[in-house]
Amino acid sequence: MTSSWILLSFASLLAIGELLVPSEARAFFVFGDSLVDNGNNNYLATTARADSPPYGIDYPTHRPTGRFSNGLNIPDIISEHLGEESTLPYLSPELQGERLLVGANFASAGIGILNDTGYQFINIIRINRQLEYYQQYQERVSSLIGPEQTQRLVNDALVLITLGGNDFVNNYYLVPFSARSREFALPDYVQYVISEYKKILARLYDLGARHVLVTGTGPLGCVPAELALRSRNGNCDPELQRAADLFNPQLVQILNELNSNIGSDVFVAANAYKMNLDFITSPQTYGFVTSKIACCGQGPYNGIGLCTPASNLCPNRDIYAFWDPFHPTERANRIIVSQFMTGSTDYMNPMNLSTILAMGSRI
Ligand SMILES: *[C@@H]1O[C@H](CO)[C@@H](O)[C@H](O)[C@H]1NC(C)=O
Ligand SMILES: *[C@@H]1O[C@H](CO)[C@@H](O)[C@H](O)[C@H]1NC(C)=O
């Protein structure tokens, strides 16, 4: 009886110890759209969802999870590099107690920088709401480990934010003569979107983020959906490419401005455009048979409509760059994250993730 009491109290001491002292591992927070959503939209009444087969076919459980991938997505693979479990979607009821200390994923498929982006998806977590949830998260953690430890956890954490693609695909170019395209010429629209993004990133900093990876957009005109919809000859659509070419350099510029105002390299630009273009231009070099045809879909390039149980499905997802009309396969995501980790300044500016991690927990 005594010994089991000792054993029990030892176990609970350990549990309390773990709660009071956040482990050496860093927390990880994720904000953004479907490229990084790991299941929040499952809890929402929205049409932007990935909760039916064959999504998740190569996930460890072989079941759909809400990730827009055949298996793992970019945040999952970053978590692997951090030596941690994947973060849970913020809306998951399992995100309680100690599991909060690993971080959280606030991303929601369909959203953009602008509030009107993705309006057709109805109930999604727009970026301002994601930041409100981040604040709410911090209050919850604070009641577990106290305000100082929470501040430390938040300041030391790695943050990933992926936004912008939908402001073109699901807004400006969603339909011909969209409201935004009648309101703005493309260069003016990009400038407006970028100025809104700068406010969002400044708010993220105000909420305690100190190590923030910011991905630009990929080559928007080259995804199977755009090849099917807008390209006649299988080349990347020049109009969406023009949007990405205007957006990405201006994003790097505002990150530089924010960093110089802060006086520290809080924001790191991840050149998703170049990372994706590498395997889009020479798929064979990366072991893909094609970068034009999606594994799951229908119509030309399997680029029309959604990936559903009725779609064409390729037997080997590892030899396709694109899983569905918009999203890379797990294998392509692994190539992207390896550039996050060790890429040169052409890919990660001013530093890569292995440099951030090697700097230890504090700048
Ligand atoms: C977007 O909506 C939020 C409230 O949810 C508001 O604070 C913000 O100003 C809006 N942004 C724009 C550009 O209208
Ligand atoms: C990126 O990572 C590699 C390998 O860890 C390192 O040698 C290189 O200097 C890093 N580059 C930058 C710009 O941080």
C-alpha cells in the first residue's frame, strides 16, 4: 500500500513537473490556408474540406484527417524535424492539458489575406479569427503554466504562416470580371493585399511570435487546376504567374521592413515559388513522372473539380508532384521542407530552419 502510494505520487510529481516546465522542445504554431490546415475545417460547416477518401490514403491511419494531402502536409514534416508530434487543429477537442504545450494549428482551408477571399466556402476561420484563437490559446496555457512560462513558450516557438494563394485563385481570378478585378488592376490589387498582410504579420509579432517562417505563393499558374482551366498548351498560365511574380518580391520587401523596424530577423521568407518550380520544371530530376497531372481528380490534367471517391486515382502517389488539382503530394511536401531546413539564401532568407534551430531557443 505504501509503496504504491509512493509510486503514485512519484508519477503525479512527474506529470506536474512536465506541466510546470515546458520541455526543451519548441512549441510550433501554424496559421494559414489549405496548404497547412491539418483538420480545423472538419469542425466547421464549410465546403472547403478534405475529410473523405481518398484524402489521407497514405497517412499512417490511411484515413482522411482534413489534411489536403495523400499523407503528411508541410507542418507535419516540420514537426518531424522538431522531433515532435504533429500539432493538433485548434478546434480539436483533444487539444487539452499538456498537449497544448506542443503548440497548435490554427489554419483553415479556403482563407486568404483579405476577409472576402473564400467567401464561397461560407464558414471558415479567417486570419483575424486565427489570431484571436492564438490569443485565446495563450490564455488557456497561462492558466496551466503561468504567464511568464507562457510568454517564454510563445517567444521561443516556431511559427509558420502560409497565405496569399487564395487571394488570387479564390478571389481576384475566381470568376471572370470578379468584384476585385473590376475594382483593381492587378499591380494595385497586389499592393493592397500586401499592405493588409503587413498588418497581419505585425499583429503576429505583437502577440509574441519571434521566429516566423512566411511562405510566398507557389507558381500559381502551374497547378493542374489552372492548366485545366486556363492553359491551352499545358504551359503555366501567364496571368496567374504574373500575380505570383508581383506578390512574392513585395512580400520579401515587407518582411525586410518589419525586421528592420523590429531590429531583429523575426520574419524569414521561404521562397515557395522556387521550391515548387524546381520540381515543376524538371519533375524527373526529383523522381516524379509528371508535375502537370494531379494524382486525384478528373478531366484534363485531373485538374477539374475536387478530389472525391469517384475521381481518377493514381496507384503510386510518390511519383506525382501534385496530389489534387491544387495541393502537392506528401513526397513533394518533403522536398519543400528539406529546402526549409537546409536551403541556401535563394530559398530561405535571411536564414534556413536548421540555422534557426541551431541558434537555440533565444535570439
Ligand atoms: C477584416 O475583418 C476584421 C474583423 O474580423 C477587421 O478587423 C478588419 O479590419 C477587416 N479587414 C479589412 C481589410 O476590412
Ligand atoms: C542552411 O543550412 C545549411 C546546412 O545546415 C548550412 O550549411 C547553411 O549555411 C545554411 N544557410 C543559411 C543561409 O542559413
